[in-house]
Amino acid sequence: MKVTLITGASSGIGETFARRLAAEGHDLVLVARSEKALHELCDELMLKHKITAHYVVLDLGTPGSDAELWAETEKHGFEVDWLINNAGFGSVGDFAVLDGERELAMIDLNVRSLVALTHRYLGPMRDRGRGTIINVSSAAGFQPIPFMATYAATKAFVSSFSEAIAEENRPLGIRILALCPGSTKTNFFAASNIDRPIEVKGQQTAEDVVETALKALKGSRAKVVSGLANKVGAFLGGHAPHVLSSRAMARALRPKYQGNK
């Protein structure tokens, strides 16, 4: 059975991808840690859209989780035609005093798991001569961000990695897209156990972000930023000298995270 596999699917952008693609007739494999949320979402989508929805309760930040998910999809004979790597979390604060183990766990989920799953499912896509991969990055990945150092760096990796393999696979029938949302109306900050570092006006909804991604897949770009304000910020962050952009961000956040230092 041909399916769309979505990680981090129990809420936010992942859930919105699931709802939108189910409405378009995609059969789904949804992955997250919350069994209750996944179970309820699968039941709802199957009843409403007459599709098949299978869920896998899994912490993708743990070693070997990619092999476990691969074994599950192989066991059920699922042919992963679309892979949406959405699972991830962030942190905000003075790096030296943040929980070091949690920073490493962020790298494991945001980077290691995404690379591992992309590698596992890309090979069969190439054998079939078709496939779509969306890696959810962030507008934060366009520049170093003091007090969000690890998170911004993981997203810079996701964008760079995705753009590179998009070009490798462009002649082979595989569509790969780095999706870069900015601040979005989801539970991202709550799930990451952080306060909002900066209040953002005009936040996008998860529906806006998903619409941006699906439109971008119809073109030839390997990376898309969702939202006009985010595009402007990403452009400035990517083209301004990093010493200037990082100092500006540090000035804005230092009073909150380092007091008067």
C-alpha cells in the first residue's frame, strides 16, 4: 500500500499535513509519542475521508528508532511514497546554563533522526523512480541566533542537507523540499518547555505553512520560506553579515537570559 509517513503528527504542522493530505486521498502512517492523540486523529480521518491511517507510537529521538519505524512499515507492506520529517523541538536560553543533555537530545531528533529516516526511505523511492520528501526546517536556520544557538544550528543543517540531496535526486524523479516556517500558531513553544522569546505579530497558522509547502512542490525550488514577513527576515538574515545579525538578536534577548551582563 502506498502511504504518506508523517513524523511529529499528533499536533501542529504535522497534524495539519495529516488532515490536508487525508482530504486529498492519501493513506497515512502517523508517528509521534502521544498514543491517545494519534489514535483519535487516525479514527477521525479514516471515518471522514475513507482512507487508511496507521499510527506508530515512537520517540524518534532515541537510538534505533529509525530502524524500529522501518521495520514497522516493512511489516505492514507500506510503500512510503511521501515522507514528511516534521518531528523536532527547540530551546531558548544562555547555552552555558541550558541542560546539556537536552541540547544533545535536540540534535538527535532534529538532525540525526531526520537524516536516518531520509536515508532509509530515499533508497526505495529511487528504485521506484518517484517519491516526495518534505523536511521541516525553520526561518531560524538562515543565521546564527544567540540564545537559540543549538536550535538554529540544527535547522541550518536541515536546510543545507535538504537542498543538497534535492539536487542529487532531481534527475531521478524524487522531489525534496526544505520547508522553513517562522513563528507559527502551534504548541511548539509549550512542547519545547520554553517561553516565547519574542512576541511576533502576524503569526502564520499551520494551515498557511502546509499550503506553502504543497504549492512549492509544484515548482522546482528545493527550499521555501512560509510567510512574507518570514521571507524578509530570512533574506536579511541570510545576506546581512552574521556578526551584525547575531549581535542584534543578542541585544534583544540578553536582558531576558543574562540580565544586565
